[in-house]
Amino acid sequence: MSREPSIAERGAREGQPPEAALGWAIHDGADEIADGVLARLEVVGLDRRDPGPHVFEAIAETDRLAARVLGRWLATGQEITAEEGRALSALGDFVGEVCLPGLVKAYLAFRDVSSELIERESDRMGTPPHVRAQALSMMALCTDGCLVTMCRRFDDERMRLAGELVAEQAKLEHLALHDPLTGLANRALFKQALEEALSQSQSHGGVGVLFADLNNFKSVNDTLGHDAGDRLLIEVANRLRGAVRSNDTVARLGGDEFVILRGGLSDAERELHPLTERVRAALRRPFSIDGHIVRTAGSVGVARTDGDTTAEDLLAEADAAMYAAKPDARTALHPR
């Protein structure tokens, strides 16, 4: 059974111009070029890592398309389309799977294998030197253009991934320093802020800590369930945010325990008393949770210092003052 002649062979028989004959020969050799590139990459290696088969399939498909586009242009003058241009630079999307030098190897292998095919077919068909040179020039130009575009896509993808990494790191840092339920500062962040305020107390003023918890939080969990208890804690956090200054620090230590840090005190009694009353009033107002009216109150303890104590001791003093206030939910001020 005879083999069906290729486009190039049919064109040569029909007396087509040498540009068309060579162009269709390149077009017909697309599979040969793709196979040759893969064989060369097996020898020189693509990357230190081991890319999956889909990477090599993408390289082969890109090489076939490039050969057909180049051959078509030489044979008919039809230029590359925008869609074909995007497809030829799509290897840039493999950032993270293949290093950039590995992808450059793939493009350079295409240039070398294509040049060899053009030289061989030109010799076989007796292609005039100027047509051979034109084909080689266009092939190099096509490779270089695709390489530049691929590098841009590679860099864009790298920058996108770097941006995602920065955002993910920021998210992890936020989670490490904030309460996941309420979004308030957690114990670690509160301790950092308190230590900083204490270190600056000599020049910026005294430091005050309010320690508050809910007096009947357990009964809310027992009667309405833990989901309702969580929603109550979120509402408490929102009210505490609304009771403080923008430069105060509000934190949830765990359970129903909340603390507020205020630094830069010049008159602790005068400045902390209104804040304490706002916190108590915020906790006294009824909450609406899942259609239920929840009435609660908070015990609030206060400790202050001019800087002659540690963060742990000041927090412990505020905690003790809060427990001293628990019997009738009044505010207790720990003297210093």
C-alpha cells in the first residue's frame, strides 16, 4: 500500500515556489521536530527536579504548533495569530514545576532541531540559499520572540505566586497573634503590647490593664449550646471594641476572659474609671442570640502601674482584682 504524499511533496510536484515547498516541509516535520526535542532533552536533562509527563507533553505540543506556524508562514505568508502566540509562550505557566533554565533549554532545543530539519530539507529539495536563510532567520526570530514572551509569563507567574506566599504568611502571622473566634488580639499579642507599653512608661506615661469576664457564661453554654456561646463571645468582643480608644489593645485570653490595655496614662484614676464604666455598661446591656435575649454582666478588675512591674505581674493583679469584684459584679481597683 503506497504512502500518501506529504503537503511538501505535493507542492513540489505541482511546481510551487521554493518558499512554499520548504514551508510545507517544515509543517510536515512538526512531529519529527517535537520528537527530536524530547530526545535531546532526555540527554541534556530538563531540570534537577523530575517534571511530570504533562510538562513534556506540553513541550511537544508547543513544538508542533511552532513548526506548523513557521511552515505555514513560509508557505502562505499567513502570520501567527494572537491565540497561537499565547499558546507558544504557555510553558511560562510551569513556574514551580520547572526552573527557568530548564524551559530555556526546551526552546533552544527546538531551535537546534528545527535548524537541522530546515538544512536537511533544503539540501534535499535544492532550495535556493536565500530561501534557506529566510527560513532559518524566521525560525530563530520565532524562537527568540516566544522565549521572551515565555520569560515574561514565567516572571508574572512567579510574582503572582510570591504575592500569594506573602499573603499566606501574613494570614498565618495574623492567626498566630489573634483569637480565631473574635479576631481580637490573643494572649501572645497582648503580652507583646503590654511589655512594649511598660518599656515606654517612663516617657509615655503609666499603664493600665482591665480584666473582665462574664458572670453567667457557663449557663448560656448549658442552656443555649456552645454555638450560641460563641456568638455571645463575638458580640462581647464587638462591644469592647466600641468602648475603647483606637490605640488601646483589646484581647481575648480564652474562654470568656477579656483584657484591655491602655498606655500613656497621666492620671490613672481619672482615665481608667470612665473606661471601666463603659465596659461594665456594655456587658450589662442585653444580647440577642439566636432569637433569645441573654442578660449577662461582667466582673471587671483593674490594675495600673508606672512601669515598676512585669507584664505577668500586672496581668495577675488585674485578674485578682476581677475575681475580687465577682460577688456583686462591681469594679475592683487593685492599688499600687
